[in-house]
Amino acid sequence: MGRLDGRTALVTGGARGIGAAIARTFAGEGASVTIADVLQEEGQALAADLGTRVRYQHLDVTSPDDWTAALADTEGSYGPVSLLVNNAGIVDFGTIEEQSPQSFRRVIDVNLYGAWLGIHTLAPALRRAHGGAVINISSTAGLMGYANLGAYVASKWGLRGLTKTAALELAADGVRVCSIHPGPISTPMTADMDDSMTAAQPIPRWGTPDEVAAMALFLATGATYSTGSEFVIDGGATTGSMILTETDTEHG
Ligand SMILES: NC(=O)c1ccc[n+]([C@@H]2O[C@H](COP(=O)([O-])OP(=O)(O)OC[C@H]3O[C@@H](n4cnc5c(N)ncnc54)[C@H](O)[C@@H]3O)[C@@H](O)[C@H]2O)c1
């Protein structure tokens, strides 16, 4: 018996990377899953691989019409949606001076507005399904600043704040809303980044999409006393990096 038997989930950005691992994990625990993405080929291939209770649907998270269709089609295929994973995201690098207004707005649109639109559209369905959960994939960039990532950082802090408001608004109908804050995870998004960013972590390696998916499964199932909360999965990256030597302590 799976821990998500009888449940229906919609996972944005589910065609690859972290979203694909969450779709695979949820399906493996018995959920029916809509992989909602703009990458049709990868999304359809993954859905075919995961079996008959997994479907691909084109969804640009910035399109209200796409969200309406995704909800109707998912419920038409599988019944009430009780799990929403807002995972779709993009990154664009540049200092605040360098980044173009268009680039800034695009990152905010996908990472923050897209998640808001998802909750906005699915909230009535999630309330009806009672016992539902929304899982927002933020980042350690939603807990601290990173140079050259202003739009991304702003979007991920925004998503963290949106999580808390949604948790307050949906609690009365038994819907829990939490954010996950991954550190460096090996996915296509980070394929060009080197190991220097993980070297100083207490756990000095890249995380895997499956490790994030395990956290998402916990939030969908076991985390029955958590809402509005942040769940960090970063190899200890945000724990702090100062190493005090004897000389340092002598000088305070
Ligand atoms: N990889 C990391 O180190 C890391 C760390 C912290 C947070 N995250 C977050 O995790 C999430 C997944 O990232 P990933 O590393 O798997 O990246 P990825 O690039 O491998 O996957 C992102 C997915 O989002 C989809 N997507 C992009 N724009 C979309 C849109 N407008 N509508 C629908 N789908 C869209 C892409 O097609 C892709 O399938 C993102 O929100 C990212 O910000 C990733």
C-alpha cells in the first residue's frame, strides 16, 4: 500500500530535475500525478515511463488559462486534486546593475507569480479535497542573499512569504502549505556550476533530486503538525561557515 494511494497531485516543472523526482516519488507511493510543464517531449516521456496514472499537461505557470485547463483536465482524469507542488523555476544571473528589467520581471513571473497563480486557481479545489497540501519549492536563496542573483533571491523570498499567507488562509479547510529550501542540487539548472559552492558545506557534496523529493513526500504525508514552515535541505550550507581557531577565540 502506498502512502499516497487515492491522492491526486499536480507538479509544476515536473518534466525534469527536482520536479521529475517528486513526480516519480509521488507516483511510486500510489498518487495520480499530472506533470505540468512547458517541456513536452521530456514530460511525455516521463509520464509514459511512470505508468497509466501519470499524465503530461502543457502548463506555462504564468498563464491563467493554462492553470484553469490543468485543474479541469486533472480532475477530469483522476478526481479531486489534493496536492499542489509549485516547483517550476528559472534562474538568470547578473548584478542589480547588469540585469535587464525584462529579465528581472521574467524570473519573478515564473518563480513567484506562477506559484501565486497556482494557489489562486487551485485553492477552491484544495479546500474541497480537505487534508490537502501545497508544497512550494523555494531555495536557500529564500533565506539569505546571493550576489548576482537579485531577481532569483527576490522571487524565492517572495515565495517563502506567500507560503505563510497561504498557510493562514487555507488552514481552516485542512490545507497545509510549506516551503522547501534546497541548497545546491544536481539538475539541468545547475549543470554548468562547479563544485566550489558545495566544498565548504558541512556535507560537502551536491544534493540529489531524490533527496528533495523525500522531503516533499514527508510534507505531503507525515508533516501533519506543520504549516507555514520552512524545510531546509542544503547539506548544512546555511548553518554558517566560520571556523574558530584558538587564536581567533583569544582575540574575541
Ligand atoms: N537545482 C538547485 O540547486 C535548486 C536549488 C534550490 C531551489 N531550486 C528550485 O527547484 C525548482 C526546480 O529546479 P531544478 O533544479 O529541477 O531546475 P530544472 O531547470 O532542471 O527544472 C525546472 C523545470 O521548470 C520548468 N519550467 C520553467 N519555466 C516554466 C514555466 N513558465 N511553466 C512551467 N514550467 C516551467 C522547466 O521546463 C523545467 O522542467 C526551481 O524552482 C528551482 O528554483 C533548485
